[in-house]
Amino acid sequence: MGNPSSSQEPSEKTDTIESFRKRLESLHLFHDEESIKGLEALIGQIEPLIAGRRLEKIIHVLSILADLEDMSDAYMIERLMKTFEDGMAGAWSLGNAARQSSAKVSKMKDPPTLFGLFGVLQDPDVRRGLLFLFLVAGALGRQMSYDGVDLREETVY
């Protein structure tokens, strides 16, 4: 979609600007020449947004932000902060565990044997960590339980 003002002849564009100036003066909104020039410059910058229908999208985004601001209350902010803090704490713990494990493994000259791996199971922290992983796997398995749909059948959407 082209710029509508670029298709106008120079004399038509000048006439449009002059009629715009007269309209502004009749509304008594802007009294000095600098204000009118500033407004014309602003309109020149907004014109491509209007022609490309992007200004509407910007207004929709601003409307969504205003709605979010209206909906935000102290309780909602506290819940969002708690969720963020919990997520960061989990990421921090996972990062620390990965760094510690990496440091221990990098100090080993040879990888452990299969029986050596089973020997690690004597450590209660290792068993606790494995239990955690097994419980997470169980929760994921429950969420992926069979729902009776045969995925081999062709489905038309």
C-alpha cells in the first residue's frame, strides 16, 4: 500500500497543508508558527504509520498495557514477584548442582565402572536426587496418560 500523500501533486499537497493550517487557526489550538511547524513535523512522522495501518496496532498495544495497569493490584504484583523468585531460585539451584557435579566429574581421571556407579547410590543425597527425578518423571507420565485416541487413524482437521 503506497503512501497516499506521495500520490498528490505538489500544488495539491500545498493546498492541503494550507487548509490544515487554517483549520488549526480556526480551532484556536495553536497560536504561534513554531507550534504549527512542530505539529506538521509530527504528522509527517505519523503519516507512514497511518498509511501502513501500524498506528492502529500501536494503539491496541497501548490499550492492552492500560488494561494491564488497571487490572494490576498489590496481590497480583506479589504473586508475579513470588513466581519470578521461585523460578529464579530453581534456576539458581539447578545451576549450582550442575557446577558442583561438573567440578567433581572433571577431577576424575577415569570414568567410573558400572559397579562404581551403583556404589554412588550409597550416598543419601544421590538417592534423594534420583527420587526427585523419578517423581518428576511420574508426574510427567501422568500428564501424558493414554486418552483413548488412536493416533494411527487419519484425522481431518
